[in-house]
Amino acid sequence: MKFEVIYFKVVAIIYILSGILGLFFADQYISLLDADASTGGRLWARAFGAVSVGFGVMYWMMNPSKDQRARKIGAVGAALTFGLTGLTDLISVLTGDLPPVGWGFIAFHVVMVGLAINLLFRPDSSLSVQT
């Protein structure tokens, strides 16, 4: 199985599971972050969950044997979403809004961004950027 297929499936599973947690278990999802489960917090968790499920379904449906341009856009999108989420986690840890466990989230996001960038620049990938 090609690296890009595995990457997109893993990304899809991560998004779908995260989304389900946010949608149906908002209080528990927020408590993982050691945050207050206020009305706004639950609303944020459910909105984030809905978006995550949507992204997950989109990545799951990507067919690696078709449309290289769409897959390249998907890899760039994954790098951006994981990168921006990791940046917000970093800001939250540094300002004290997220407990030290947030460093684990940051490390995870760095790995996922690195894999997406690797996917774009792999010479054996059908997605590789022309240099």
C-alpha cells in the first residue's frame, strides 16, 4: 500500500474519532484539555467535532488512484490544518490556557505536518512537487 494511501486513511481516522468525541462527548473532550466545560466550551467542542468529522470523511473518500491534483491539495490542507492547530496548542500552552499535556498535542501535530510535507516531496510519490 502506498504511503499516501496510508497517510490519508490515518488522517481520516484521527479526524473522525476526534470529531465523534467532540460531538457526542463534549464534556469529556474538554476535560481532556483540563478546561472548563462551560456552555461556550461545549459549543466549541461540538463545532470542532462537526468540522473534524467532515474533514475525516473527505480524507477517507480520497482515491489514491485518481486525481493527483486533489490529493496534492489534500496533503497541503492536512499540513495547514495540523500546523495551525499545533500553533494554537503552542500558544495555549505558553499562555497557560492548556496544561503541560498540551506538549503532547504539539508533538503530534509536528509529526503529522512533517508526514504531510514528506508526502509532498517524496520522489516515489505520485504527489511529489516538481523541483
